Amino acid sequence: MNFKRLIGAENGWGGPLGTLLLLGFGLFFLFISVADLREASRLKPEERGCAAWLADPSGARWVTLVGCKLDLGAAASRKWKGWRSTKDGGVSGQHYMELFIPLFAGDAPSGPPRGVLATSDKDLLALMDGIDRLGSPEEVQAYLLANAATLDKLLEPKTLTGYVEPVKSVASRSALDVITSEDAVVLEQGKRPPRANALFGLVVGLIAVALVVRSVFMRYLVERDSSL
């Protein structure tokens, strides 16, 4: 049996290349979808202490972390930059869309963060928007003092539930560059396992692999019949 013919080499150099690319495409989708389906099969997120999770964030990707602290001073952000007024040339409508906040456990952050919270918490975003609208450091200080109770509540040790994203989005990558911790994992607050995406990826992967198997099998039958 001629292996080259089985993978389509008689169709030129593009034959085997196409077969291998389609097989690789299918196996890739199967790999990522099976991992997501495993998480999607959970009835509830896995609960872990924040310190233990930061020491080793591997394992379950849908998690509830207990006792996390937020290092808001080292946070990065994604903003809507607003639009420039044609009257005075100023910018209006500018606001925060997402914050990327390093997590820590213990008395104070130490070293580059191992985990970063990606959040669109409206209270945190409103607080940051309020600070941005101020001009002088004195105004910022007065604003923080006036909102000290709210700030303390927002930054107290938290229980956070979300989905760990090892494959970072463009926004997450940019934020991690600012935080100077490229190896940190990102916890997307409130996100659940992508069940629909996982099922779609599984179907696409199975179809791609099935097409390759069918193509090779049909060539095998032709080769077998021609050798009889």
C-alpha cells in the first residue's frame, strides 16, 4: 500500500499538505473544545483559597476564589476614548470599559502578580471615572477621602467567581504588558464555561477529522482494488 497516494500525493504537492492541514485543524478544535466541555460539565465552580490558587493556578478553569485582595494601584485598563468636540477641541464621553487588577493574598503584594482580575464591575469603573474627571492631586485626595468607605468595601478581601483564560485576548495581553507580568493568568470575573462554543468546536473538529479519514479510506479502497 502506497502511503503517499493515501494522503493525496498524486494530486500534486498541495494534496498531502491540504490533508495534513485539515487534520491539524480538526485535532486543534477537538483539543480546545474537549477541555472546555470538561469545565462545562461542572455543576458549580471549584472553590479555592486565593493564596493556594495564586501559588498554582493550574487545574479547574471555572473557579471561585476566596480571600483575594485587589492591588488597584497597579491596575491597567481598557478605555473608551470618547470623541473630540468640534467646538472647543476637547474630548467628551471618555470612560473606563474594563479593569485588569493584580490579585494578591497576605499583607501586601510581593513581586509580579501571578493572577489578574479582568472586571467590568460598575462600581469600580464609576470610581475610576470619577478620579479621571479631577484635575489636581488635591482634588483626587479629597475625592478618595470622601469615598473612603466605598473604596474600602470595593478593595476588601473578596470572593471572586470567573473563568481562567490561559489564552489571552488582545486587551488582556496589552494590560499584562502594562502590569509587567506576561506570565500571569487572567480571571474573567463572572464568565462561565463557554458551553455553546465548546460544542461548536467539537462538531467542527469531528467533521474535519471525519473528512480526512473518509478521504484516506476512499483512496485506500481504490488502491486495494487496483492491486487485485
